[in-house]
Amino acid sequence: DIQMTQSPSSLSATVGERVTITCRASQGINAYLNWYQQKPGKAPKSLIYAAATLQSGVPSRFRGTGIGTEFSLTISSVQPEDSAVYFCQETYSASCTFGRGTVLEI
Amino acid sequence: EVQLVQSGAEVKKPGESLRISCQGSGYSFGKFWIAWVRQLSGKDLEWMGIIYPGDANARYSPSFQGQVTISADTSNNTAYLQLNSLKASDSAMYYCARGYGVDSWFDPWGQGTLVTVSS
């Protein structure tokens, strides 16, 4: 099974700050990496797919990078509405494993 | 607007069975995959399996193979997740989500169905 390790598990940021969340796969997954945002009481929402492609309607301050085993989600200038849990997910394997999430507090 | 609407919350006893539904609208239901994802304790997400409604081709995570059954009915644009022999550990939020392929991202997601298994 592929393990997806996200870090940090939580972080606190101030408005306007640049924030980076990383996701490491236990083996190479090419660019089969997606990022989701989940707010309290809501379903996850797609942010980035195929490691670097911004989902339609998602603000351009969100950026995904990486390939192979190391991936990052960067928010260039964090806003109050970005307070949420962020998950990465690999879709390379038959298990399509999610990371354990990063709680972002603004 | 593309939308997935799931059936309502359920309370079941251990050993009982349950079928959750997920109705799609605003797109050609038979031409996109529908995945099912479980969320435990409001945090950990687990991919359970996926189905292509157009030909009922279903794939399962090894962790859930044999434990659940995914099906779809294109006549009413609805996918289903069947859970049998429920245990307390099956208590979770269950989401359906639209996929573009077996290995694609999911967008959008249904609103979730909360399942509580308790004696």
C-alpha cells in the first residue's frame, strides 16, 4: 500500500501570509496527486488535480507542485476563508489513499 | 449545475444492512465514474470503490473488497453503496463523488450520509 504523509498536521497563519503544505508518497506516483479542501460540516472540495492543475473556480492563490514522491500545496496569500482541513490523495494505486489532513487556522 | 444528492442519515443496529443512494443531476450520469469515500471521526478519508454507471464496471479498494457492494441505475441517475453486517466501526460519514476516470480526482462531492451503528 502507498502511504501518504502530510505535514504539518496543523498550522496557524495570519492573513496575507504564504503557506505551504507538503505531501510525501511512500513510492513514486508520477503526478497522480490531488488536493482537497474541507470546511467544517461540509464535503471535501477539489482544489488541485494531477499535482498542478487548478480546479475551475478555485482562486489562483492556490498552487500545486511536485512529481514522483514529493508534492506541495501553496497558498500565496492566505485569506480568512481558507481556514479548513486540506487533504492530499494519490490515485496511482488501487487504494487511492488520502493523507491524514492538515488543519489550517487563520 | 452538477450536483450529487445523497440519501439521509441512518441509524442501524449491529448486523443489519444498509443501502445509501447518490443521485446525480446536471450532467450525463452514465458517462462519469462515481466513487464512494468514507470519513471516520470527521477526519480520515478512505476511498472505498468506484463505478462507471454506463456499464456497471465497479472497482474496489482492497480494504473494502468483499465488504461492500457498489451499484448504479442509469434509469434514475443513481448510484448505491450497500453495507452488510454492519459493525459499530462502520459508523462514519459516507460520501459519493464524481470522477473522470478510475485514477482521477473527484468533483463534485455529495453532501454526505451519516451512518450510526449502535445497539
